[in-house]
Amino acid sequence: MALTWRAVALAVLGVVPVAVLPVPGTVLVWAIVVVAACALDVALAASPRAVAVRRAVPGSVRRGTPARSELVLTNEAPRRLRALVRDAWPPSVVVDPRSRTAGGPVVAHSGRHRVDLPPGESARVRTPLLPTRRGERTAGPVSIRAYGPLGLAARQASLPVPGRIRVLPEFASRRHLPSRLARLREMDGRAAVQVRGEGTEFDSLREYVVGDDVRSIDWRATARRRDVVVRTWRPERDRRVVVVLDTGRTSAARIGDADVVPGGGDAPGGTADPAPATADAEAPTVGGTRLEASLEAALLLSALADRAGDRVQVLAYDRTLRARVAGASGPRLLPALAEGLATVEPTLLETDWTGLVSQVRTQVTQRALVVLLTTLDPAAVETGLLPVVDRLTRTHQVVVAAVADADLARLRADRTTSTAVYDAAAAARADLERSAVAAVLRQRGAEVVEALPDDLAPRLADTYLALKAAGRL
Amino acid sequence: MTTTAPAPSPTVTGDGTTARSRAAGRWRRARWTVLVLSALALTVLVMAVSRPATSTVPYAPDNARPDGARAVAEVLADQGVDVRYVTTVADALGAAGPGSTLLVTPAPYLLGPQADALAGTEADLVVAGADQLLVTAASGDVLERFPATNPPTDPVHPGCDVPAAVAAGTVVLSGGLAARDGVDPDVTLCWPTRDGAVLASVRDGDRDVTLVDDASFLRNDTVLDEGDAALALHLLGTHTELVWLVQDPLDTTTTPGSGPGPTGSMLPPWAGVVGLWALLVVVVAAVWRARRLGPLVAEPLPVVVRASESTRGRARLYRRARSRGHAAAGLRASTAERVARRLGLPRSADPTTLTDAVARATARPAHEVAALLYGPPPTDEAQLTELAHRLDTLESEVHRS
């Protein structure tokens, strides 16, 4: 049962009889009148449990893409249903999560609908959704508050209508894909610009044009053709690329909102502009973990490597295998990746690097490009990755891609107060430690890429292209 | 891949409950609360019933503590006197009539009109421990009162022919009453002390007005001293009806039948009713706002704390320890590392090599660069901030070159 403002108004109206006859009995009688009117109204209200509800939601939607949840309500009661219907969704899915009641829970007004249904009729209400976090989101119940004919009081019930939506990774880094594909085509020798890859795979013969490297002239073919003919090379194809997402505790770290840092560049090299650290402090439902940035990088690299003709598989691992996407290629690769990685969440466990290396070695036996998307946190790397990285670099080309902390970049550049300078000193010290770790990893034969969340995906793609061009895959 | 077609879920009608199962569920959830609350209520009820009704108001006829007057009231009741306990002047005047006794115990908050109203009663008036205001009003302006300065020590003989005083004999009470115009035929003073008389009896028409300057003859702890008990019983037991007034401090009533009760007496008479009505509105509004439209929907979050918190913690340690040396070393090493990478020097390059390379790149004197990168630690925070700014400048110069 629930009351409305009209019940309050009715109680306020009691001032009239109280003014006429100011004795306590008047108030008592008026209280009984209010209670009786509300009880009558509740008794005359349609039953919210006699409403047939069906919820239709998209099975999966990309993060940041508007979607909507549809409710079909059928009034099966013999009475007219005047009701307020709430289609409840978790905070990261609703459209207006900022409408908060002073420190209290989020009130999503977009999920509330008024319906007025004669007996036997149906209505369809739509709730706009805007998922801001990746993963599987389960809808809450559908709450129906059915008002009585007087509008004083209502019957209320929360019906457990199933509904779930799978929020796929956003793949915001796909905007970097065209430029990288252009570079790939240049390497292939198909583009107009004469920038050939140093690939080792023989591609074709063609006529010499001014500017070609004289060393690539095929003298035997030139002798047969009378024209000067050069050999072209193209990068190797059908290489194996294994992308490993570390979903251990370090991937759960919130590393600041990447959008806030303008430009950025090559951390820990460049200097990021000091930006106000407002970011997502007020919106804890927004992503911003290290894993999100790693996922973006993994998606871009996979898309690029697939177009380059390599075979891609993606693993998510902490102490066990959380997800594995392999065998898909071409147009089926990205949907498979999005579906497979949608539900990968960081776990608060230390990553088992020995197990991870064994997993990689069982997945690929031939030489492959192994990309480890993790962190350069000195403590975690020294105890976890460093002792076992040799086992990988012996047979594979290893790239350690780490997401730098945008907050740290901001801290390091801040000189406004003496307190900020101490913060900057601590951040500088952390940078030094990380670059020392990176140097050790490079000594062991691994490539190291560290970048701010927004820059990691293009930087990793560039590293991949550079390795491919150098024939090191 | 963005949005797949809406997938309809099965149609749901109701939540699988019936009125009976919901009632059972509510009972299951609430039963412990109900049990505890009813046990508490029962305990309070038993305690309230089992204990006799006593008050803690001084001079009240139902107060059994030393400052009460239950002993006198009980004895009077046993002797067939109907003791009526009132707390407002209006009630007292309403209850007291001809052929009854009105006892006024000490009333420091009595107002002038109230004193006049009490003086005008047709009942025999016994005023115990009254102040100047009431003494003047009750005696018809023939008596005055001086506060007692000397506490009584020795028993005093009555020295008058008032029956109660004669029956009481000697008492140890303080006195301060005196006739205003010397000797008055209607006024009898008893128990003269150095400050004045203890008891004054004024004959006013066909009723007696008796003033006793010291009300302690009524108190449970002193009622048995000397002739106190006899005095009290004689004064109060004259008639079969006794109205016992212990004034409530909030009482402002003067005439019988005015005002609802003692507590509302300072407020307008309709205030209580309006308060009740406001309570009704507040309760209805609370119920209106309290019901939430369905339960909260929770969402698990991986982690809430930022990763940079550990770095901030380290910065705070530096600051608290005033470790400017460590902070400066960190800033310098970081700058040196970036500058060295920019200039293509290996990580293992020694300070002299780096200093020379930077000096060449920025066209600064080598000793200045050395002082900046390897100089002594700053001595205060201003120097630390300045060092940070100068390192930034150096770095930007190297990057520009």
C-alpha cells in the first residue's frame, strides 16, 4: 500500500472541522475519515498482481549506445488500472543517473511511466537505456503502483520480470583503425607511396621505377624481360598473435578518466597538461578501470592483425582462464571478441603468471606474437612476470603493454602548491621505478609499451606494425 | 554487433504470492520485532500496575518521600476527611466551597490575580509557607511577612487561644508574620519568635483564614517533631472535605472551568487540538514519502579507490617527514632520465656526461646544469617548488633544442 499527496491534502483539510469544533475528538474522527477513505480507495484499486508484464530488451548493446527496454502491460483485472510503473535497471544503465536525492539513491525518472488501462487492454512503455559500463546487467523488478479511483492511496507490487542486457566493449579505439590499415596497405606495397615493408615473403615482380632500391632488382628476371624488374616483398601473413588480458587485481585499479587528459602522449616520457582531477569521482558507475583500456587495445590490435592476415586469439587470465576467443576471423572476429570479452571482469586476485605462461604455451606451439596487457607496477612485475618472462621470450616475440595512470600524469605535472610538488615528486619516483622495470623487461627481450588509457590502443597498434615491418613476427 | 533485436522475455503475471502468503511473509519478518516490543510493553505495564502511585512533587499528598506530605494526607483520609488533590487554582476554587478546607502549599509561581482569587474563596483557607503576595491577599491586607533570618532552635509555646495551636503545644518552626497595624481584634498571632509569629489566624466573616509561615509541619520528615502533627490534623481536619492545592508552575488559571489542563494553560485552548491535527498531517505525509516505488537495484563495482592513492600516500609521507631531499632527488632523477633519453644517452650514462650533454643542448653553463641536477637538497618548501619549476624549464629547453 502507498499513499499519494492527495491523502496528505485530505488530512490537511481536517483544519476545517477542527476550526469549527476544537476538541480532540474532532481530530480523531477526521483521522478515521482519512484512514477509511484510503482503505476504500485501496479496496477499489485494480490489483497490480493481475497485470501481465512482458519485458523486451536487446540481448546485447555496445557501451555508450542508446538502447531501450520495452514493457508490455496487459490489464487482466476487471477494473480500470491507473498506475505508475517503474522499469528498474542498475545505475550504470539508466539514462539520468545524476538526478540524485541529496546523498540518497539514484532516482531514474526515465524509468517511470504512467499508464491508464481499461480492463483487458494493453499498453507498451519504453524506458531509454544508456549503458556506461561493460558487462552483464540484470534488470530489477517491475514495480506497479495501482491507484484507486479517488487517487488517495494505491496498491503496490514488485513483479520479478526477467531481463538482462549484455553491454559489449565500446571499441572506441576503432577510430584509429583506418589510419593503421592505410599503413598496413603501404607496407603491402599496394599503396601508391613507395614505402615497402621489409617483409621476408616474396610477393611479386614488377617494373623498376626511379627510386626503387637497386638491391631489390631481380637480375635473372631482368635478363629475361629486357626491362629492369624488381622483386617486391610483403610482410608475412598467417602469423599467430596471442593477446593476453591480465584480469588480476592490478587490472581492477581505477586509473582516472582518460578523456580528461588532453593530448597526453608517451608516458612516462612526455608531459601531460595539468587538468582538473574532477573526472569520475562523482560517477563511480563509469568504467575507468585498467582492464577497460586494455580491452580497447586488445580489440584494436585484433582487428588490425586480422586484416593483416594474422591469426588472432585473445585470452583473459588471472588464476584461471576467464575467457578465450580463438578461431574466428574476418567479419566474425570482432563480434566474437565483443561477446567473449563482454563479461570479463577484474578479479581481486594476484595473477598467476606461471599458469599464464603455461596457458600461452599450450595455446600456441609455433612462434607467435604474445601481447601481455598488464601493468608495470614494480611490485607486481618483479614477483610475477619477471621470473617467467624468459620462458616466453625464448620462443615468442613478447610485447608487454601497460596502461599508465592518467591521475599520476596529472600529479607529476602539477606545480601549483608545495603540496602538489610533493605529489609530483612521489609520482616522479613511481615513474622512475616503472621505467626501471620496463628496462629490465627490455633486457629480457620483450618490447614494452606504456601509454595513457586513450593512447595505449594506437601505440600498441603502431608497435605491432613496426614489428611486422621489421619482420620480427 | 551494436544492437541485436529485442528479445521478448516470458510474460509475467503477479509475483507468485497470494494474500495469505504475503501475510505469512510479513508475519515471519515482523514476528521478532512484535515479540520484543510486546514483551517490553508487558514489562512496563506490570511495573506500572505493581507500584503504588506516588509522585515526587514536594508537599503533594501522594508523595511518600521526605519532602512529601503523604503521612498527613493518609491520616486525614483514615479519619474520614475527603482529600482532593488539585494542581491549578481554577480546580482548587472549583472544588472548594463553604464547609470545606482549602490548603495552599508553598506556591512560588503564584500570580497576583491567582492570589486574589484564592483569597476570595468561601472555604476555610489554610495557607502554608506563603510569600508576601499571598499573605497580604489572604489576610485582607492586615498581615505582613518578614523572611525568617534566625532558624528556630528551641521549642516555643503557643501563647494564644487558637484551638489548633493549643492542641499542638510547643513547636520548632520559623516565624515571620506580624500584624500590619499593631493589634487587630480579628487577628490572633501564635508562637511568637524573634522574627515574628509562626501562625496567624484571621477571622473573616464566618470563615477562618489561617496562615502558617513554615510549611515544614506538613512534610513527612518533620511531621512528627513536637506538635507539628497535631497542628496539621487540627487545621486540615476541621471539615470533611479538604482541597489540597500544590500549584503547577505552568498554571495561570484563575477562575473555575477555564482552560483544558495544567500544561496547556500557557497556550491558547485550541493549541492542543491543532497540535493533534498537525500530528495527523505529519503522519500521513510520512507514510506518503516513505514508500519507495520498488526496491533499490544494486550494481557490483570492481573497485572504488583510485590507483593513484598509493602515490598520494607516499607524497604525504614525504611531506609529513619534511623529506625535501627525497622529493627533490625524485624530481631530479626523473628529469635526468627523460632528458637523457631525449638526448640519446644510455641509462648508464654518468653525471658528467649527462651534464655536458645538457649544457650543450641548452647553451647553459655546465656548472649551472650540474647544480640543478645534482646540487644540494633544498632547505625549505619554497626552494623545493622553485627547483621543480627550474627543472621543468630545463626539460622544456632540452625538448625544444
